[in-house]
Amino acid sequence: MPNNSNEGSLKMKRKILAVIVPALLVAGAANAAEVYNKDGSKLAVTGKFQASHHFSHADSKDGDKTYARLGIRGETQINSQLTGYGMYQTQSNTKAAEGGNSVFTRLAFVGLDAGDAGSFDYGRNYGISYDINAWTDVLPEFGADAVAEPDRFMSLRGSNLATYRNSSFFGLVDGLKFAVQYQGRNDKDDRNHVDSNGDGWGLSTSYDLGAGFAAGAAYTSSDRTDGQQGDGKGDRADSVIAGVKYDANNVYLAAIYTGTHNYISETSNEIGAYNKTQGFEVVAQYMFDFGLQPSVAYVYNKAKDLENVGVKSEEIKNYATVGATYYFNKNISARVNYLINNIDNDNKLGIPHDDITSVGLVYVF
């Protein structure tokens, strides 16, 4: 006779996994290991170890992509209404030789949280545009890169960021979030024109519509540095992003629109920015109760007003991805992601047009 008790326990574990895993992915959180909790102060360690390999005909996209990521998150209760917090996260890419410089800081910030009055922090953190771009940053490997890049103004992670956040409009409207961010100048310490920025500011807001639906938008505007203005395209870099998502019943759907002005550099080491870009990203996922999560997505971005190459517009992102992640449990998973590149071979901007296959194992805590 079948063991009904064991069968019931297995079904329960699968249901729990189906709830926990999407929450971890969408929130960008790991199952932190708490190492200290005393007298109102907490300290937790987070980590992600990814062993992965990319297969592509493009040399720059092919090869070992293994890395280790470690973080420390702290919190202390100052009084009944005020909490202090801090976060540090570093990453080491293991492809480099032991004598190479492969370690860098992803996050390092400290702040104060006053409950319904909101929170304020400063340091190296996520830019405010990522409040919305994070909705499509859920794939096994690719995606969420129509606009977002590290140290590209306030699109992803950046330095010199002061951020105020409020998660319920001062306790008056549940589900209504807004944030205001200021970024100070970053154009020293051997930064090139691509990862530099002048003073900038940004706003974001999102609203939980209920039944799994949410909508949001963000806007940023920054001074361009003297070096960046050498391309003669103006003194401001602006971006707008808007999105919607659905997250319920094991289904995750998200779509965002992006628009920029003097925001995305043409190359990684030369002066120049695309005058305008317009793009979008869409993602669909389903979480099966036995731990398998297939994903499909499409990313598109087009640069406009390209007088320097003699065309009105040209695609800079145009790819579809299909992939899947299998969660053995909440800590370890196997994943595969295939990028189908639709960029034309004769793209006048020299954008890579090769397909990429990524496979890997991931351990998080």
C-alpha cells in the first residue's frame, strides 16, 4: 500500500517550494544565514556561487563565467521608531588568473529606516531606474539589459547615491511606493567616459493593483561630464522607464518600456552617446510545483538620429531567450539559457550578432 503520509508530505514540500522560489527571484533576495542576533542588532551573511559557461562564436561572449558573490547585511534597533541598516556585497570572477584583478564591490551603503516615514541611505547602491527594470531581471542568465548597466548613471548599480524610499505613502496608501534619489558626480579615480556621470536625480513610483498586478515608472536626469560632452550632444542624460507585471498563481509576467536621451554610450572606450533610444522588454515564466521554472523573454532597443553613421536608426538590442531553472531546493539550482540574437550581420554600429548558450549550477544562501 502507498504511504499516504509521505505522499502528503512531498506534496506539501512542492507547494512550499513553488511559493518560496518565485519570491526569492523577484525580490532579488537570498536565504541569508543569520550569524548574530543580540540586543536589537542582527547580522546576516548572504552568498551566491555560480559555476557557468557560455558557448558562442563571439570570443568576447564565450568561455567560463564562474563567479562567487558574498554579502554582509546588518540591522540595529535604535529605538521603537528608528532602525539603522547597512549592506556590503563583493564579487570575484574566477576566470582571471590569481594575480589578476577580478574582485570588485557591487554594493556598500548605510541608512536609517523610520517605518511609515520612510528610509534614507547613502553609498553604492541600486539606481532608481532599477526599481522598475528589476521586474524583467528574473531570467536564468540574460535579459534586463536594454538600458541597465553598472555605473551607467542610475540604471543599475552606481556610486555616490543618496536614496529616500517610502513603501506605503507615509502609511496612508498600502501598496503605493515612491522613491527619490540623488547621485553625486563620479568622474575621477580613472573612470572612463562610459562609467562617469555628473550630478543627477531621479524619481520612481509603483502601485500594487491587487490580484498579482502592479504598475510603475521611473525618470532620471543627470549632468554629463565635460568629457562626455565632447561628442557635442548636449549636457544632460535622461531616461524614462515604465512597466507592468503580474505575479500570482505560479505565473510571472512583466513588460517594460525604456526611452533615453544621451544616455547609452556607443562604445566602451570612446567618447559618444546615442542621441535617443527606445526599447522594451517582456518576460514570461511559470513555476511548476516540482521545482522547474521555464522562461521566455524578448529584449529590443533601437538607437535613433545616428548622423555619424549615415542612418536614421539602428538596432542595438534585438534578441529572444528561452531557458529553464530547476530548483533542487531553495539553495541549489541548475539552469540553462539560450539567447537567439536577431541583430543584422551588417549592423552599421558593429553590434555583436552571435547566439549564446549559457549553462550552470547555482548555490545561494
